[in-house]
Amino acid sequence: MRKKVIRFISVLLILIMSFSILTGCGKSNTKEITNIEDKGNKENNDISGSKGESPVEILKNKEEDKKEEKDKNTEETKGEQDKSQDKKTEETKKEENVVVIDGVTYKNYKGPVQGEKKYKEGTPAKKNSDEYKSSGDIESPYKVNLIVTTGFGHKKIFAKNVGMVKDEVGMEVLFRNLDIQTGYGGGFVNAINGIESKYTFFTGDERKKEDWFYWVNGILAPIGVAEYRPKPGDVIWWDYHDWSITMFIPAVIGSYPQPFKSGFQGKNPGTVILYTSSYANEAERLKKSLQKQGVTQIDIGKYDATLIENPKKYYIVLGVWDDLVTQSNITNSKGKEINLMKDINEKNKFVGVNSKFEGGKVHALNFKGETVSSYDQGGAIYAYAAGIGSTKPIWVVTGTDDEGFKMAYNVLLNEPQKIKDCFGAVVSKNGVEKVPYLK
């Protein structure tokens, strides 16, 4: 009996303990669940209690607020980056002297030459040249070919394709690339790289007729370089020489295929190739060659001397010398009977032609008009103009006979580099001779 009582009490205690444990767990779980529900209810109460907006609208607004704040931060960051980049770009441009003018970007451009550079009379050009150094070339989409020689093209001292600013004057191109002295108020080039006029600042026995002259596309410029505005692609050629015999040389051949390609001051009247009866095919071949070199306006016709007395276009004349002379009798604009080819041949040095046909020979002349070499068979290529200031030169390609003509013609057609920087040329079995000679 006693054992039964003890067993009953033990079972009862176990049941009581189990019930206590279960009751405690239940309370804990219920409380935890209640807390979650309360939190959820609180959030729901907060959402539903905002100005009568629905929970969806409020959540949407909150998301938009977050997005706006994020966008704002992004814009601020981007703005700071842009400012930093702009600053770096500006600093880079400043370091490289990058300038934008009328939408065109130029690099290393330091602006136009300000003021006039004056030089005292008698001051050695080299001293001034050391003081006034060139500022340096610029990077530009516009280029001109700048050539500087002495002695009628016999010695080259500068040759480079250089940058230019659109519509600037030629003096600016010179100042950037060469050491320049000016005179007569700043518009006259008195010296280049220390080689100075022997006329401007000299007197007495020291004064000589030696100066700088310039041609644009093979045409003597009728205006000063401080007024001339180069065009992209122009060939600007300066030469220092004696002008005691020939004051002005209106045209030179050393810039070929100029002036036929670009004209002068942006104007191109067109080119006409005139030929004597035997050379129609040669005229056609020369036309095709010029077209390949970028010349666009070319006509061909039989030689007529009246067309070249006062030309309206550029002319290239092809033919044997005697045939040209035979067909050159005209009545000029003054009513005088002349032979146009003979007239130019006799004047030669005075009109800048430094070859001469006489006695069945072709003669190469020096700048004084004296014969240096002569050939029984040979040819010549030269250019002249109808008068001082004329910008429409006449080119003549001729020879002592058919063989002599073809010597000159083949140089122009197939080896034009051989007449580069030539004022004129005499061609023989010995090759191409630059004329005039200096001796």
C-alpha cells in the first residue's frame, strides 16, 4: 500500500513539473508573438495615419524621396568630377596654349604680334635677330608652304609646311617661324634670320641694291606681307637677291603646279594650254598631269599671240622657238606692230627672263644678262607677266628644235621636282640649270 502511495506521489510530481514547463514555454512564445504583432500593428498604424494616404502611396513616396536624395548625391558627385575635369582641361589647354578662334582650335598659338618692332638705323641685323627670336610654329588645320632662299633660289635657308590662323596676315606667319626685322613703319621685311637689306639702313659706298622679295604661288605679290592674307595651301617664297639690274621679277616657275592649282589671293581665273600645230597631244598630256595635281580649270587651244598680250587667265605656251616667233606678230594695245616672243626674248633680264634664244642656240644667263652657258640643242622653261603688278603670268616651254622642246617639256611633265625653287630653267643633255646664275 505504501509503495502505491509513493508511486502515485512521484507520478503527480512529474505531471506538475511537466505542466509548469509547458506553461512557461507557452507564455514566452505568446509574448514573443504578441511583440511581433504589436510592432506590425504600430507600423501599420504609422502608415495608415499619415495625412490620410494609403500605405502603398506612402511607401511609394518614401521610395521617391530616397531616389531623389540618391540622384542629388550623384549629381553633386558628377558636378564635382566635371569641375575637376574642366579644371584639368583648362590647365592642359593653358599649358599647351590651346586657343579656339571662330570654332577652330589652334595649339601653341600665343596670339598675334602686338605692336611694331622697330630697329635703329645701322644696327646689325644679327644683334636684333638674337633679341627678337621667332615664337615658334603652331598646330593648325590650315597650312602654308614657307620657303626662304637667297641668290635667286640657289641657296635654301628655310623650307617647311607651317600652320596659320585663318585670315591672318602673312607677317604673322613670318614672325612665328623666322627671326624678322621690319622697316618703314613695320610693314617692310628688312631682314630674315640676320640677313638684312643692304639698302634700307645703309648709306654711301656701303649701300647696295640687295633686298628681300616674296612670291605667292609663283606670282610676285603686289602688296606688302603685312597686308597679304595667305590662303591655306599657298606657297609663300621669300628670296634675297641683287636687284640692281632687274627691280621686279613678276613670276617664277619654282612653285609648280602653282599658280595653276590655287591661283592668287583665293582667286583662280583658270588655265589655258596653247600649242603650236605639232603639239596637240603634248598639250593633252600636260592637262591630264595638271588635273592629277589638283588643277581643275584647264582649257586647250592653238597658239594665238593676241591672247597673251593682256591675259585674262594663266597661260602655258608649248612649241619650238622658231615656230612661236613665226606666229607672234601682233598689233599691241598701243597700236604698235610687234613680235611678242622676240620682244620678251630681247628684254630678257629686264622682265625676269634669264634664258635667251639667239643664233640657233639657247643661252643660260646670269642676273646681269650675261651668257654663262650655251647649247645647240636644248630647251627652256620660264615665266613672265604682261606688266608690273600683273598677277596672271605666262609660262613658256620651248626649245631650239623638236628634241630641245621635248627636253624641257619632259621635265615639266615627268620630273617637275627638278625645277623646284627655280626662277627659270635651261634644259640640255647636261640636265637642268637654275637661272639666273649668280656669277
